[in-house]
Amino acid sequence: GSYFIGAKLAIYGLGFFSKRITEPPLLLGVAAGFVAVLACDRLTDMAWPWFVVVGASADIVAAYIASMFVSELPTTWHPLTVIARRREALHDPQRLADAPGTLTRGTLGLLAAFAAMLVGLMLFHAWI
């Protein structure tokens, strides 16, 4: 399972934040990330949680290098990327609250719930 977690992280990150990366370079990056994690697993005594960092890093670097050789690079942002959604929301004030990265009451409520859960877990750990 931990072999492909880094690839998933890189896929989501590049998909949401990169205009340059298309599907073929991304798939080559996933393959490179898998090979890098496999090499780390077989050739080093690295702890398995670090496989995510190794896989994601190898995926991102390989995808960017492969994208340099793609003949047609996109000139516009895909409509589902974070940057395209934020630009679209800036032109429509009613949609600004739905733009990625906007702090809303719901977002702040989730942050408060997360903080309360952490405090509760620390208190529970101190109690037992």
C-alpha cells in the first residue's frame, strides 16, 4: 500500500496546481516513483513511512522532466485546477466564497474541531 501513496499525492498535487503536466508525463512519473520506492525498499533500510516522500518526489521530478519533451504544452489552466477556479471566482463575486482556499464558517469549524480533537487526545494520553 505504501508503494503508491506518494504517487497519489503527486497526482493530486500536480493535477490541481500544474498547468504543464498532462497525462502521459504524469504516468511516466508514477512509474518512476514506483521504481524509486522499490529501490529504496530493496536496497536501503529506510523506514516505510518515508516511501511517500521518495515516491512523491521522484514522481514530480520525473513528470516535469517528461513534460519538457511533450510536443504541445497547455497554454491555459484546466477548468478544475485550483488556480482556474480562483480566477473564475474573482470575476463572479457570488462564487468567491466557494473558491479554493477561502476561509468560510464551515472551514473554520472543521479547523476548530480538529484542534479540539488534538487537545482531547493529548488529555486522554496524559490520563492513561
